[in-house]
Amino acid sequence: MKLIGHLEYEEKVMKIGVIVAVYNGERFLLEQLESIANQSRKPDAIWIRDDGSTDQSKPLVQQFITDHPELCIHFIQGQNVGFKENFRLLLSEAYNKMDWIFLSDQDDRWDSDRILKMEKQIQKVDNMSAIASSFRFMNQKSEIYSIPLKQGWSNQNLIPRVISEFRLEPISVDELTFHNYFQGCAMAVHQSVAEEYLKINNPYLPHDWMLSLIAASKNELYFWNEPLFDYRIHADNTIGLPQSSRFEFFNRIKNMNTLYNRTIVIKQSKEVLETLEINYPELMTENRKQQLQFTKENLKLIEYKKIIPLIGQFSNPFYHQYKSKFGQIMDLIYCITH
């Protein structure tokens, strides 16, 4: 950290851009765009790409541009390529023009000082290349609501350890091999991370998980534990947070005994480890190789309902890191009942 005297951090002049992925977002789009326009620290440029919408998203964006001549806005009207490719194309437009890039969904709502507060955290650490903030849940009526919080977890049950409020905390690669801690809309990334993302071989992971992994691979990923935006949950979310629903417990009980729900966590972890193996072989320590081997074996045992070998895995420490005793028993019940 660079300090001036004992109180102030050295200021770094940086260009900050925002990218907004749009697809049939007319219902909530304007509220999010206005929250970006109303930032106390204005973005130096905004890129908006419409992914072939069939609703009124395009005229809404065009009117927003007209209403805000003070902002530098680039509007790209493209063909439908899906959310992951939409963000990739937006990053390709912005990465070589901005120092930092904030990712934005079309249906959230930013606090008016979100960019300013994130920028202040960026200023504090020399070796930071990606940062995410916490958030609040918002429903379809733009009302804030709360969910039951798990003991010992942070960031709305996304981070399985306690992080104090208003703390800037590094996040490691090891943590990301088990869970994706951040939605893309919570993140800002340095141009170097965006550039590497555009070059990397990423056959599996969503863009947010991959961006986090790139920064964490260099020990440059940080989490700022302050909610700085409202994350909207509704039926049309492209990617939502399953633990965000107030009725999530009942949905879990109903759907728990399915192959998808018994394997999704470990399947995603396997894909993260395989992505590391492809792109960062130097990071594949013996422990991570053993973790990858466990995921492959566990998935096969559940898929082919191998009851006795699955019970034999109950003593494996990796199993305990992925699932509770209850989760392991549910795996066994799935194999027995199917």
C-alpha cells in the first residue's frame, strides 16, 4: 500500500469504463442505466451491447443516450450470441481503452457511490487486478428483501467463511476451485485480466468465474465486504442465485434427489480444475491434482450408482469440503433410489 503521511492513499489517475449486456431487458433496463448515469464518480465511457433483443430494449437505450449527452456511450446492436459471448464481445471493445472495467447486468440497480467506493479500494492495493463487492437482494418490484444467512458464511451465502463488514479481503485460487464467489455484475476487472480472458482457452466456465480465476491465479483478486448494488431476482434471470429465493429450502427438498442436484457442485469444481490444468499447469499442485481425481471418481460413482465405492469415499477429506454429512447421505439415497 502507498500512504501519504498516515491518512491518505496515493491517488492514481485511472480510466474507468462500464459494460452493459442487454437482451430483452425493457422491463428493468432503464432503472439500471439511470443508476449508472447517476454515479457520483462518472464512468469515462460506457459500452452497451444489445444481443438481438426482440422487445423495446433498443429504443430505450437510444433514448437513454439522447437524454445523457454528458456521457460517452457506445451502443452496439448485434446478433444473438448468448450472455457469455455478449460479455466477451463487450470486454473486447473496452479492455484496451480503459484501465478498469465494471461489468453490469441489465436489471440491477447501483448505489450512487458504487464506482467511487470501488475506486478507493482499488487505489489501496498495488497488486489488485479484480475486485468484487457485496450486494443486496431486490425483487421484481424493486423492493429490497433479506434471506436467512448461514452461520460462518459471507457475501449473501456465497463465501463459506466469515469476512468482517467493510473489510478488503484477498480471495485465493483454492477457494475458487470449490465455489464461484462472485456474479459478474459484482465485479470490476483491470484491463490485463480482460485481455487475458480474451486469449484464454475456456471451454467450461461462465465469464465471471473465469475472470475471478485469472486474477486469483496471480494473487490479485479481492473482495470488498460492503453492499454496493441491488441484485434483482426474477423469473427471467439468465443466471440467478439459487440460495436467494425465500422458498429455496422447499425447492431444494423437492429437487434434491436428482442427478443434476447431486452432481452440479462437484461437476463445476471439476471444470474449474480442468481449466487450471489447461491454462495454468504450473498451478496444478499435487493437492489440486488429487482434488481433480476425486471429482472425476465421485461423479462416475454417482452417475453409475456405485453404492459401496461411494460409501468408501465418505472418509475422503475432499468430500467433506464439498458437502456436509447430510449431502453425502443424499448422494447415497440417490444411488439407492435410482
